[in-house]
Amino acid sequence: QVQLVESGGGLVQPGGSLRLSCAASGSIFSRSVMGWYRQTPGKQRDLVASVTTGGSIKYGDAVKGRFTISRDNTKNTVYLQMNSLKPEDTAVYYCNAEDPTTTGFDYWGQGTQVTVSS
């Protein structure tokens, strides 16, 4: 069974930085597209960033130029470096992995809260 565990969330002031980590269990990590999504109350879960096994990266428009996604296949871990944080970045951030063997199936972490406030 694949399990995703996020860490690194917390409270930060506007303009500050946080680094989120997502550790994945199971043998599919190296073959999975990994991503970060975020969700606020009453709103849909939106893509923050994703990275393929080949290193192709996509960012949501709201975070381009400020966030950086990366993956370390030797550690089965994906990271999200968040810089120049804004209050509107406040959300629960979720780690995501696409199952490489099942079309349309995704694994999700439990989420980690990021709050940007002075």
C-alpha cells in the first residue's frame, strides 16, 4: 500500500519561506508523477506544482516564480520550497501521487496546514 506523509507546514509571516516535504512509501514512487495541491474552505483543490519522473515541471499560475518543486528518487521524497509567501497562500497543502499502473487513480497525503499571517 502506498502512503504519503507531508511535513513542514506551519505559521509564517508574509514574505517568509517554508519547505514542505512528502515522504512516500511503496515501490511506485520512482514511476509516479508527484504533485502538490492546496485547498481552502469552500474552494476546490487546486494544483500548486507537479513533477514527472522525467523531471518535467508544471506550476499553478498563482505560485510561478515563488515556489519550486523537486523530487529525490533515492529518498522517495518530493519537496515544495515556498518563498515570498503571501496571505493568499494560506491553505492545506496535499501531496499527490499518480498510480502508474491504474488510469485516473491517485494517492493523497493527509495534508499539512500552511498559514501566512502577520
